[in-house]
Amino acid sequence: MTTLHIVDDDEAIRDALGWLFQSRNVPVAGWPSAESFLESWRPDTAGCLLLDIRMEGMSGLELFDRLLSKGCRMPVIFLTGHGDVPIAVGALKKGARDFVEKPFNDNELVDRVIDALAYDAEQREREAGQAGLAARLATLTQRERQVMELVVAGRLNKVIADELGISMRTVEVHRSHVFEKMRVKTAVELTRLLTGAA
Amino acid sequence: MTTLHIVDDDEAIRDALGWLFQSRNVPVAGWPSAESFLESWRPDTAGCLLLDIRMEGMSGLELFDRLLSKGCRMPVIFLTGHGDVPIAVGALKKGARDFVEKPFNDNELVDRVIDALAYDAEQREREAGQAGLAARLATLTQRERQVMELVVAGRLNKVIADELGISMRTVEVHRSHVFEKMRVKTAVELTRLLTGAA
DNA sequence: GCGGCTATTGTGGATATCCGCAGAGTCGGC
DNA sequence: GCCGACTCTGCGGATATCCACAATAGCCGC
């Protein structure tokens, strides 16, 4: 199980939440400010975020925005005692996972956090697969990439040769290099790889 | 442009919204109750829904639930003067497109409705494509379907023949029937069709 | 029973794909 | 200048795919 990151400037609340989650075997990290979390955040930081809205300095919402613009995809659950509807709606539409008002129900919150952690883990697994794919794609040359795109578009070799203004033999060579580098044996497998099929 | 369906038991509000949207060239249909809309709703009802939460009889939220369970995918924008955060969060997490509190900004609401209508139109176009695909799939025989699945899985004809315990020639026949019925010329195109690629 | 649909298989030939062998030109780095 | 890459091309042969022609057989409905 990955970590729940609790960002709240109220130490008492951090402690209370820390106790709650640790008692349910959810690993917790506490952060006293949006700034402190933002600074320590790395693209490979895993888990989920429990974020207070109203804090000294940077607000939870602003932290969320900054994380999004840095490409953070971690699920975020907002926690607030001062939530109003437009804020909640805005946060959810931006992709927040949940928006919970204090006082909250302990069990419910724990369930939502656990769901979010599971979601994050799944997400990261998917991305790991995509990363391997991206690495293999990166080894292709320009020409190989062009040929690959046309192959995946369903064109026959002779058509590809025409469109690129080169001989069929050359297309065949690039094609076989693509297959080798992408570790597939047929055009169909390649198509499935790139279109993200099962 | 398809229709905006306004469901509100307050005739004055329906009229006011009707004027607002008609002045922006958005076709409007008004419904005095959740029940009346629910009764007239059909799976091919297009457009988007502007839904008051608090109404006599069935509430907007309940109408939303019932529509969802009937398979309705129309975008829904909730409109309420009594919204609280948990209700808004719940509605959005169930798939509502937006949740707007009264009093609202006219221009903003119109923009959101127009976005929602465009989204619905796009969605329906996609589904129309899928329906055509489903119709073509339905014309396949058992055997053809089996062969198709193996082809799309990237198997060669000889392997398919082995797995199904039939001759290569028979596989070729089924394969060509599949291509004909699905209106594609190559295995790659077929794969793209079935995996829903661009 | 006859006609239509489905499934099966074969022969033979036209295309397409896969691949090793061979060679050649460009470009950038050591 | 040499070496390594990327690109390009041809030849020939092994496989694979596509397809027309032809035929057998079971099942279902009229």
C-alpha cells in the first residue's frame, strides 16, 4: 500500500488523521503546508493526497492547480470546513477525486482514501507499461516511425512505398526493423500495441 | 443544434430560462415536473438537461438516478438554490456535467449549456458509428466470429486452422467473409475497427 | 424434397509479406 | 580519413494471404 499524504496547517488535525489512518494500516505522511509538499513532490511520488482547502500561505486549491500543471496525476481528496458549492464543483471538474466537508465520517473517509490509493496503484501500473512502450518507440528512427504509422493505418507496403516515394524493398526493411524494435511479429500486434488494446 | 430540456416546477423560472436560451438561439423544451420528462424520455432523446433539484414530487436527483438506470447518457446540469456540498459532490461523481447555484450568471450558464449540447452531439455521432459496427458484427456467423477474434489477436491463418482444428483453406474463406461483412480490406483495419482506434 | 445458409475442403494461381545476401550514398563523430 | 548510423535499392526465394472455381455435407423452412 502506498502512502496517504496529508496536507494541513493544523497540527492537531494532521495528528488526528494520522492516528485514524495508521490504525487502519494506511501509511501516512504529514505536511504542514502546501509549499512544503509542493517542494518535496516528484513525478514518481505515489499514493493519494488529502488536502485542506484553507491554509496559511498557499491554499489547497492553488496547490492542486500547481500540481496539475506539473503533470501530477495523483488522486486528490479535498477536506474542508468552509466548502461552498462553486469551489467543490470547480475542484471536481478539474479532476479532484472527492470533496469532503468536516465534520466527516471516519469510516467513509478511510474507504474513499483506500479506493483512491488502489486507483493510483492501478494507474501507475498502466503507466509503467506505457513507459516501456515509449522507450521502445524512442529507439525508432524518423523513417521507421513514418513507415510504422502507415503500417498501423492499414496501408500495404506498395502503397507506403508510393506515399514515401521510396522502393518497396526499403519499406520492407524499415518495417522489419520496426517489428524487431517494437518486439512484435505482425502488423496486427503492432496496431494493438499502439492503440492500447487488451 | 439539439434541444435543451428544462425541468423545473416553477413556471416563472422555466419561462425566464426559456427566454434566455431562445434569445441565444438554443432550442428549448420545458417540463413542469420530473415525472413528465421521465415519461416522455426515449433512448434517442437528444440534447442536454437543465434540472432543478428541489421540486414537488420527484426531485431532480431522483430523476437523474432513474435516467441513469435507463441508460440515459445525456449531459445533465443541475440548477439549485438550495445546494449543499455533499449533494453537489454526489451528483458530479455520478456523472452530472455541472452543478450551478442560483443566482447564476446568465452568460456562464449559456456557455455551459452550449458546451454540453456539443458534447452530446459528438457522443451521439460516436454511438451511431458503434451502432453500425454492431449491426455488421451481428451478421457474422459463429465460426466467422471465432476466426475474426483470432485474426484480431494477431494469429496467422495456419495457427488459427490449428486452434480450430480445421483446414487453412476454410480459415481463409471465413476470414474473407469477415472482411467483406465488416467492410475492411486488411486485418489491421479490422483490428482498428474493433479496438475503437482513430 | 428442394433451395438457402453454413461449414468444410481442395487446386492452382496472383499478390503480398518476410528475409538473407549484397552494395551504395550521406552524415556526424573520433 | 575511418567507422558507425541511417537510408536507399536490387535479386531471389520462402511464406502467407487473397481469390476464383469447384465440390460435399448438415440443417432448416417452405
